[in-house]
Amino acid sequence: MARQVKIKDIAQMAGVSVGTVDRVLHNRGNVSAKSLKAVEEVLSEVGYRYNIHTSAISLRKEYKIAIAIPTAIKGEYWGAIQDGITHAINEYSDVRLNCLFSFYNQFDIYSCRSSFDGIISQQPDAVIIGPTFRSETKKLCAELDSNRIPYVFVDAVIEGTSPIASYSTDQYACGYLLGRLLRTFTPADSEYAIMSSQRIGNERSSNSLERKKGFKDYFRSAGLEEKIKETSFSVLDPQESEKKILDFIRENPGIHGMAIMNSRGYILSEILSKNNIRDISLVSFDLTLNNTRGIRDGSISAILCQRPELQGFHALKSVIRRLLYNQEEETVHHIMPIDIIVRENLPYYREFFEM
């Protein structure tokens, strides 16, 4: 898609200042005949469409946006959300945005608490939140509501809050679909394991809880709920995870399917491959670089993808609409599509895993 022409681009092409272009667009006068002609010629050449909001308002005020999300690593899920936010920053470069990222460890509630506690002191005009932990998110949102600071969710929706917009998949539907998929990859008499990540603190991820509920409901509807086992693994300690998972498999020899409730499916696939365990199918979440390798080599049967780049892009776009135009969303909760990715259709998602 061609890049949108900005006012600063017009000014550079015409050889004048941004203020001169703004005066021409507003018909304010105080522009020489030579400059007026240069600007009008460029406007005609590029087919520029004047937008009164971005030219008159955004050039005068800087907006401070606080972004509180888990640590964003390139090639991982939250890195893709950050890529989407960065894309939106570039797309709306006429708007003066000061985006302040406040990262936290998504497996540590205390890290999240520390990140969220510093948001109000930044005095932001708006906030984008990755609401991994319910209690910490609800506390932050209450403070934002009290200070009349608008906020947007990415990745999840938390009940009892009032975001101006949210962008996420239906996590319950994700869990239900995961169960249905996993059953197709395994023998009829299989047992199944729910694999959750260990977290520091006494609270589970809000998404994992909803996914687990959907997964169990699928097997309950099929009359197979007694076939489900549960355990957890450590993302931060691979050696501990390997021992725990191998012991779990030995104690439950009927397991032929594992449902990983987050984007860390590759950790399990590497453990199984290393120990030459080939009769267990894995289904995980998110088109990360590590999970992509698992799909390619067959150690992961399928992954569910929830368009993190679009979540990040639209989250910032919603913030801009509210701050510049005081525009409310017709639909507050935007449900993202759920993509099922297997080895056969992986090449068609190259634009995502090569970002």
C-alpha cells in the first residue's frame, strides 16, 4: 500500500515550511505568491486531500501515550503487537505522539504491578494496556477512570472495566477450537494434557483461564472430560520444565495430545523432539519465529493466530480518534479473526513471520 502523503512531505517537496503549508490549507494569508504557487502545485501533483483535524489540531499539541504491555521481543507475540503500534505511529506521523513504553514480565505479577503503578505518574493523555493479570489491570483502570484518562486493551478484555476500545480474539472460542483441533490429530482412545505456564504470583493469565474453560467445555460436550489431565511448565527454567514434563508423560502414558495455552508451544516441542517422543501432537498459539520452526519440522501440529499486528495498529488508531476528534467507537470490543496455521498453509503467512 502506498504511503500516505503528510503535510511535512508537502512542505519538503515545495521547499517551504510546515507552517506555510498549514496557512495555505487554512487560507490564513501571510504567504508569498511564490510559496503559494509552489504549495498548490505540489498539492495538485500528489492529489492531497486536506484533513482539517490532523492539520489544524495535531500540529499544535503533543499527545502522551503510555503503553503498558509485556516485554516485546522481535519475532514473539508481543513484539508483533509493538510492530503494529509502531506502524500506526508512522502512518499518523502528522500527529505529534510521545509514546512511552512500560514493559513488564508477563510471567511475573509483581513486574506487572511495578509497571502499572508508574502509569499515572506519567500523566498520559491515553493508555494502551496488555491486561495479562486481571486484578492488576482492574486496579489500573479504576485509577484511569478516576482521572478521566481513556484506555484501550490489546490481547484480552477484562470484565468490570470501561475501555474506549479493545482488540482481541474470543479466548473461550480459541480454547474450544483448540480442543476440537487436537482431537482430530490424535487416536480415538487418547488422553489430553492442558499445559499452562508457571507464573510468579498467585494469579493466572486472564487469557489462559478463558482458553482452558473453552477447551474443557469442548471435551465435556463430547463426553470425554475424564480424558483431560493438567500440568504446568516453567518458561524461565528449561531444565526444570524438561524433567517435569518427562515425569508427567511417564505417569500418563495415554496422553497423545497437548494443548499449550500460550505462545510457548516450541518449548514443549523441543523437549519432545530431544527425547525422541513422536506420538504426542501439540497445538499452541501465535505465529512466533520459534513456533514457525515447530510447524515446519512437524513437531507442532497446528497453531492458532490472533493477528497481533492488527491489534496494535488499531489500538493506537482508536486512541488517535478519541484524542483528536473525541470520536467514540461504534463497537467497543473488536473481535479479531482466529487463523489456524498448519504446515501446508504456513507459506501464505510469510508477511507475519518475516516481520
